[in-house]
Amino acid sequence: MGGHVVPIVVQKEGSREFELNEEALMSVLHRPEVRDTALCVVSIAGAFRKGKSFFMNCLLKYCMNKGSPDWLGEQLQPIGGFVWRAGMERETTGISIWSEPFLFTKSTGEKVAVILMDTQGTFDLETSAQESTFIFALTLLASSVTVYNLMNQIQEDDLMNLQTFSSYGVLAQENSHGTRSFQKLIFLVRDWSHSFEHDFGHEEGKNVLEKVLKVKEEQEPGKQRLRQGLRQSFEELECYLMPHIGTSALRDRNFKGHLEQLAPLFVEHLKLLVPRLLAPENLVVKRSCVTLGMPATADELVELFRTFIKFFND
Ligand code: GDP
Ligand code: MG
């Protein structure tokens, strides 16, 4: 199966303004097989050069192979996948999605179309704080599952940034009906550096997150409010502690994603984590903000992008 990356939100040349590539977005969302199907929008956001696009390619691989037991295959990079590259230069700006939605069927018979979304421009050297906030907030609003990609551990800064992004997103949302503003967020900690205390994976991730988000009496009021606010903004918060990718992948300038170059433990956890997100039973359907209890329609999603970009540019 083919497909390619479609930039949908881009920054205009020499300007602070963002532009919606509406035609491109529609060409993905208005496909006949997707139009009236529930959507699951899975996105990733976080600092640059931290393996976001690399991880999206793993999700892409799972989708392309329809979640078959050997979905990972021998090599990760599908032809023309989300770009990742060794070195320092930026690859994409703004928000991109994969041109093909992927249809999955739950055991109830419900069909869900998965849209994969990659982002670039949170805290990179060339992006201002305001632009980072815009990209991240829009990502949160548009997704049903956001992967918050972090390095080594969850720090106070990471929580504060998340609060800034989510508050901005809430501000732009008029009719939230008193429901939680965002759906699922996963703290994905890459190169988890405290595995002696907490082992890799989901279970210990949950414990670490509990610890990090715990409101304690001796905490400053600001830190308490931050934690309460985050819990209230998201329907579901999860955490996954990922092992290091392996040095052989990082040393090889021409690394093309051959599995034998990745640390076996990393591969093991990829095989656990990716189905946690994408196995049909685990897909989180993007909820409508307009009609309570209903899935968001493709038109609604397009409108959301349109409104939010206007909100930012004005
Ligand atoms: P992005 O800017 O966040 O999208 O990062 P990329 O996916 O382009 O990857 C940047 C670099 O990080 C590449 O050289 C990857 O091989 C490397 N990388 C990918 N995953 C990991 C990881 O889990 N840990 C580390 N340390 N590096 C990674
Ligand atoms: Mg990238």
C-alpha cells in the first residue's frame, strides 16, 4: 500500500502566520470510505530531534500491516514514511498527516479510521514559544490520542509546558459542554533513565505518573493547581517508559531502520506499546464537540483546524 506525508498546517514563508492546507486535509478526510466513519486521530508532539517521526513510522508500519503478528517486519522505514534523519536539521514544519486513513474494525463491528499525525516545532531553536504553543494546542484539540514525547524522565518543565498548551487550547474552545477538554494523552518517556527504580513499560509508567502528578500538602499552591488542572483537562492520562533505542542505530549515519540495529529490549517494547495504541479494541474515537456523545465528523475536524488557525493568526 502506498501513501505519503501531507503537510496540512504550515508556516507562511517569512511570516509568523500559519496556513491551513485545506484541500490537502479534505483530500484525506473526505474519502468515501472515511466520510461517515468514526475517526481516531493519533498524534505526537514534543521537543525536536527526540525520535517523534521515528515513532510515527512504527505506528505507520503497524497500520500498513493491519496489525498482523509480524507487523514490525525487518526494517522500519516504509517508502516515503514520516521523515527522520540523523543530524540537527529540521525536516518538517507544522503539522502533517499520512495521506491514507487506515480502517480497523472493532469486535463490535464498529469501523474506525485511524489518522496519523506528526508535528514539528515545539521548542525547536527556530520556533518561538507562541508558535510552539499553537502547534501543540492544535494537536491536542484535533487528536483523540496525543503522544507527548519526552526524554529520560518527566520533569516539572514538561508539566508546565503541557499546562500552557492545554490552557491555550481550552481558551480557543467555545462549547466544551463542561466535559473534559481533551481525550487521551500518553507521556512517552524515551531513553527512560531510572529503570533500576521503575522498570520499562506501561505498569511502572503508571506508577511514575501517579508519583509525578500527586498533589501533596507541602507543595507550592502553583504546583498543586498545575497537577489538578492537568488531571481535569484530560479524560485519560497514561505513561510508557521506553528503553534506549540502542547505540548502533544512533552511530550509523545511514541508519535506515533495520531492526537488527535496534536494541532488542527497545524492539520488545515497541511490540507492546504500538498495539496498546492501535489494536482495534484500544482505538479511541475522536469525540464531537458539537453533538454530545457522537463521534466527530470529518467536516467538524476541518472546521476545528480552520477556526483555530484563524484564532491564532488574528
Ligand atoms: P523528531 O525531530 O522528534 O521527529 O526526531 P526524529 O524521529 O527525526 O529522530 C531524530 C533522531 O533521533 C534520529 O537520529 C533517530 O534515529 C533518533 N531516535 C529515534 N528514536 C530514538 C530514541 O528512542 N532514543 C534516542 N536517543 N534517539 C532516538
Ligand atoms: Mg520529526
